[in-house]
Amino acid sequence: MMKRWLNQHRYAFRVALRRLYNQPFSSLCNILVISLSLAVPIVVSAVLDTAKPVVRQIPVSAEVTLYLVRDAAPGTASRLASELQERHTDDIAAIEVIDRDRALAELRDRPAWSDALAVLPDNPLPDAVVVTLRQHPDIGATSKRLGAEWAQLEPVDTVQMDSVWVQRLQAMLDFLSIGLWILALSVAIVVLATVFNTVRLQALTQREEIAIARLVGATESFVRRPFLYLGALTGLFSSGLAIAAAWAALQPLNTAINRLASSYGTELALRLPDQVSLLLASLVVAILGAFAARWSVTRNTRF
């Protein structure tokens, strides 16, 4: 019984390969369409996998820096810090007062600034209050609201918001991740449609052969099995070509991103997803191809 079952599947596999071989142009076109569709999410996934760890390493605490007017009275920054801490306890995680004289001394200790500051007659720096806000999902809106409110305070000259761009970058990556899933769904539809149409044409071309096979006692499983292998093989070949195409596309991208990263003193490299993920994705595509083939052959061999 097992030997008979294996022989039937071996026969169906050979028939599917022969059908692919006998129609090379049609088979190659279908495989190219599917593989190019598959290569796009692979490349996008490689970019996201590289970008997310980099973003996670960037400090995301939102800071709002309040620069006071230069002629502010001594102690104004400390009083302002105490007032802000008291009024916005729920929003403020930490607050620091930076004295203008201390800031100037720190700059003079830096060789790049010492010569330029030596020629200045007085201290050009203002006192500053650095406010670190508490983390919560709406941190961007909160920092904007508080920044606009604090800019209206009398001793405040300028308000600068730091690290909000990191929140925006993370939101952009989250948006791209959702887009990747939508893209993967679109690719699945492409696989289903392409294999469905291929099997439909095959079934209509072999209409008489299928009818004769049924007359001599062939079961529906025997009729369908070569088409299922045809869909699965199309999915597997397309997946392999898609991985190769994605790898080729990443080479010039890596050259460009390495040039950019080196200007910031770091190294980045776009890599394909791990082998297990690629293998699982290839199996999913093969299953989708087999499912589309079964659906198509069931609909188009009812005669």
C-alpha cells in the first residue's frame, strides 16, 4: 500500500516537472513574476531588520530645553525649575538647571571651542533648564504642548525639544512594518492568481486527456495530484529565485549604506533574513501554490 502511494506521488512529481519543461517560456514567465513579487518584501524585511536595532539603541527620552534670556537675574533658572516641577509633576521625570558660567567653563575645556571663546569679552551663554519628560504613548504631543506653554513664560527666550525625532522615526518603522505585512498579503494574492491561471490553462489544454483518464477509472486525486505538484514546484522555484534576486539587490544597497554609515563612524550591513525564516517562507509559498492549483483544477475540470 505504501509503495503504491509512493509510486503515485513519484509519477505525479515527474509529470509536473515534464509540464514545466515542455512549456519553458510560460513556466519561466510565471516564475519570474512570482519571484520578483517575493523579492520586494524580502528586501524591505532586510532593511527593517537592520534599522530597528539601531533605533532601539538611540535614547528616546524626550527632553525639552528652556534657554532663558541673557539678562535674567541670578537664581531665576532655579526658581523656574522648581515652579515647573511643582506644576507638572505628572509629566516631568527629571529636571536640571545648567548655569551659564558652568556651561562656559565646560566649553572652554574643549579644544575646539577654547580659542573661539577666549576672544569674547563676556559670557554669551544663557542659563538653561533641561526637562526630561516621562515616557508614555503620547509623548510627542505632550512635549509639543508643554514646549508651547513654556515658551510663553516671561524669563524664557527659546525652547528646544530634543529626541522627539526618535519617536517619529520609530513610528515610521512601525508604519513600514505594517506596510510589509500588507505587501506580503499582496504577494500571496499574486501567487494565488498566477498559479491559478497557469493550472487553469494546463487543465483546459489537457481536457481530453483528463476525460480519458476518468473513463478508464482514474480517481479525482490521481487527476489533481500532478497539478498540485506543479503549483508547489512553481512556488519553490520562485522562492529560490526571489532569494537570489534579493541578495543581488542588497549588494549595491550595502555599498551605499556603508558609505553613509562610515561618515558617522559606524558600520551597517543589510542582510537577508535568517535561513529558517527563508525556508518557512518558501514552504508557505509552495503551500499557497498547491492550494491555488487545487482550487483551479477543481473548478476547471468539471466536465
